[in-house]
Amino acid sequence: MNKKVEIFTTPVCHYCNLAKDWFTKNGIEYEAYDVTKDMVKRQELVDLGAMGVPLIRISGEGMQTELINGFEEEKLSHLLLA
């Protein structure tokens, strides 16, 4: 299954950087949105009900979209590496 991984982030967010490093280490392609510069994505983050970053959205055909607020390595491994 082809999954789309998106992360809402800020430049100074430690957990955002941990998540992006984890994606890279595991060969997972992702799209990052800097919500300090992209006001449309910042509003989308608010509309999704997130209280902070990182917010990771994983979607794909035939699956329910998953939202993970924070860096949860175990959950990411289950969703992306299994």
C-alpha cells in the first residue's frame, strides 16, 4: 500500500526533528509543512484540532487517515514499517 506521510512542523521543534530524522533513517518519504511560514497549513493544523507540533498525518488508499500528535516511534513503526 502506498502511504502519504505529512508532518506539520516548526524549525525549533525538537520532536519534529526527531520524527523527520526517523523518517529519513527508515527510507520513508514525507512532506513537511513549516507552520511558521505557511499560514494555510497553520490553519489546517488548527482545523485538525492539534494543540501543537509535530502533527503527523498518514493517509493512503483503502486506509483510514491516521493523525499522530507528537513523535510516537512505536506507532509510526506499526503504521509505516509493518
